[in-house]
Amino acid sequence: MEESEKLIPFCNPGWLPAAARVDVDKAIRRVLDTGVFLHGPETLAFEREFAEYCGVPHCILVSSGTAALALAARRTGLARVVLPGICPAAVPCALDCERIPWRVALSPIDLYSSGLHLHVYGDQQVKLAQTQCWVDDCSQAVGSWIRYARPIDALVVSHYPSKPLGAFGDAGSILVHDDDLAVKLRSDREYGWDDFRLVQERGKGNLRCDELQAAVLRVKLRCLDELNAMRHALAETYFDCWQSKRQDGYCPIGFSEVVHLLVVSFGSGADREKARMKLEGMGIGTGWHYPHLLEHPSWGRGDTEACFAARCLLSLPLWAGMMREQVRDVCDVLRTF
């Protein structure tokens, strides 16, 4: 069954409040009327507005979250990538995670001079040593209160459609404090040119984002807090349902300020799969974050907390615009499991 055909889809990235949908239509028409489709006023305005929202001086909008990570890692001199083992990436150094709330164990991070930290479940609390070079992927925590002991070297945000601040295509942002770093990143996204296109650094490519995506992101940024609050309220409804009746066989892992994924943990992979099949059979979408780990060579031994998570965690439907009655329907199906 296609996601769009399900009674309760796992996500619905196209949903917006009625007023925001009108604003998106106006924004798209505005881009069409100007005839400027690359690196124009919408891109510049979004970069300024998103930087102000995040409380940093500079935002560089690029073609995707992957492009943003690659540029930020290269320019900050990131020596190695350190991620919770649950994450779906071919990482050279993956650390195991705590069972709940499935965060990377912080103590081993102190051993590394640099790294990349990924907020899988919207939790942005992390303490870094003063000497560490650090890039933070906060794609799934945009809108939370950022707690850092010092300015991070670079914040990276994916605007993939299903993310909290998603475009209607692909895009990514890099947020930085350093003026010189911002200049270099802006050059990197467009062939390595200088401001006058007279000097080009060799080996650079085209990682620009188009104006249509920037225009849509400006609208969605204005209602981001509203959308985050809606997802948070739905997560509370899930927990109210679970607390009203005793649940056997699974438990919720909790949630933080920005609820991007609503995840439950089962006692075994077999139980998780039975629940997933039952939900899917009832027309209720689910997610698996992330199956790739079980085949990753770094974790092939299968005795880590990350491997347990890959086998036993299940993501339930959660999106702004979802009805509370739909949340209760999901919980009712799980009660019969």
C-alpha cells in the first residue's frame, strides 16, 4: 500500500495550515514573476531570516543536507565522524549508544579532537570540550533551545521534505559564527568563485539551492514553532493513551523539545515486526530508523545497544495536522498486539 493511500500515513510532509498554504502559493508566484531562479532575493532573505531565528550571524543555503555536511566537514577540518551507532551512515568511527534515550554515550566523545553530532530524536543537549572541532547535524531538532558551552563550529540542517523545516524538494543549510568560514562556504557552493567571479578555486562544484525552495522555506520558517508545537501536543496524546492503560510488550522512549520521530521499543525484533505488520495491515504507516545498521561492517557482531535498537525500535505516525483521534486509533491497534 502506498503511503498516500494509507488511512493514517507515517508522515505527511505536504501538510500545512491553511494560511501557510496560501502564503506558499503567493511565494511561488513571486518567484515566477521575478524570473530569478538561482541565488536571488528569496535565497538571501531566507539565509538572513534563518540565521536570525537560530541566533547565529551566517546561514549558507545549499542544495541538500548531504552537501551541507560535506562542505562543513571539509572547511572545519573535521578529522573523523562520530555518530550514535543507530544512525544510517557509513561512518569511520561509530560509537555505541545508551539504551534510552538512544543517545551516543557522551564520555567517549571526550577522547576525540573533532566529530559530528547528530540529533536523531530532537534532543540538542550536548557538552563539548573547548578544544574540540565540532559539526552539529540538528536537522531533526530545529526549533529547540540550543544548549552549548561555546559556539559550535558549524550547525548543519537538512531541509529534506519530511524534516521539521522541510522544503518541497531538497535543500540544506550551514549555520556558522565565523565570518571567514562563511565567506569560504559561500564560495564552495558555487564553483569556488569569489564575489566578482574573477577567481575560482579548483575542485569546487555547483551546490546552489533554487529560489523556489528558498521561498517555500521562508513560509515554513514563519510557522515552524506552530508546527513543532502541534507535533509535541500529539506526542503528549500518545503518552496519555499509553498511561491510561497498562501496555505490555513495548514502551515509548520519551521525547524532547522537538518531536521529529515518535518511537517505541519492543522486547525483540520478532515482536517489533509483528506489530509493524499489524499496523500496516490496518492502513497505518510506520518507520524503521534505521535498518541499515544490521548490515554495517562496523556493527556486524550484533551485540551492541545500537544493533538492539535497529532490530527493536519502531517509529509511529507523527506529523503536524494529524488528528488526535488518529493517535488514539494507533494506540488502540497496539493495545491488541
